[in-house]
Amino acid sequence: MATLAKPTDLEQRLGVTFKDPQLLQNALVHSSYVNENPHAAPESNERLEFLGDAVLGLVVADELYAAYPDDDEGRLTELRAHLVRRDTLAQAAGRMRLGEELLLGHGEDEGGGRSRPTNLSHVYEAVVGAVFLDQGLEPARKFVLDSLEDELAEVRDRGSPLDPKSRLQELCQARFQSTPLYQLVETEGPDHSRSFTVEAIVNGQQLGTGSGPSKQQAEKRAAREALRELESQ
């Protein structure tokens, strides 16, 4: 496998010195590179990405739980979703110039893969996983909090980001020049204990389903699910 031209420069940008530099190397291998170079790189960064996603979720949830003792589960979930969404992680990866270091297949590289938000968010999560394996939870926690310092500060300064319905509407207007629709598909239970189920329709497709004790709660949960689907694309 090709090696990093200047691994110490990258480690300096990350603020982490690896005991096992191969873990950092592995975190930078996109699946397209493996497809074109199976003998040079037998495994992509997808396993590290899986691990990093879990570590990231834990670190952010723990930070929000401590920072916002008066917020309920719904509000904390919205804050966490904002901080771990694709575009947020891609911004953090961009600041560390991780795209420059990605090992990509020729087609992916020529097609703009180094700046693709999905690739950047995935390599960020893979690096989190690599830090965790190399040094443990506390250094991984420090890396996450340091690298997301700007986004955490924005949440502290401005309070909660837009609610899921507002965020979904902004995203739909930007991508599709349309607004999402919410369709009530089921109502269950007696009058004093109703449960509503709503689907979020985006660009003619059902992308989210949510249930709750009110139509508003069900719509927010459907919007949150639709956001996760859109932001993963």
C-alpha cells in the first residue's frame, strides 16, 4: 500500500501522535482504492468508520448530557443529530484537510471524491475509530471535542439548532426546490391516549415515518428520520 507522504504533518493537523501509524493509514483507505488495488490494500476504512461512528455518538451524547441537564431526550437527540450529521463531520474533516490524504480509486478521485461530503464524513469517523483503537476512549474523546469545537461553540452560543421539520424544509428547498409533505397514515388508541403515525414525503418519496402522542411530535420524528436518510446520501 502507498504510504502517507508526510504522516507527521497529518498527525500534527489531527493533534494526535499514533503509536501504530498503520491504523491511521487504514483510516484513509476508501473502498474504491481497494477495488482497484486489492493486493496493495486488502481492506477499506469501513470497519474503522463503523467503530468511529459508535465512539463519536457516545462522546457527543455524554457531552450533551452533561452540558444540558434541563433538556429532555427529544432536545438532546436533536442536538446530537446536528453535531454528528454528514455535513458537520465533513466540515471538520475539511478543516483538517483529510480529503488530501484519502487513498481513492482513479475514478473516484477524478470525480471529485476528495471533496465529497460523504467521503469526508466517513474518513472523519474512521479516524475517530483509529484513535480509539490506538489510544483508548479518553484520547478519542479529546480528538472529537477538539475537532468539533466550532460546532459545539455554535450550539452553546445559539442554543438548539433548527428543529427537524425546519431543517428538513431548508434541505428540501436547497436540493429539490420543494417542501416536504406530512401524511397522517394511522391513528390509534382512545381519545385520552391517542397515538399518531405520520409519513414524511420528500420529492415524491416516503423517506421517514414517525409516531407520537400528537401529530406535531409524530411529524418531528418523521422529519428526523427523513433527515438521516437524506444526509446519508
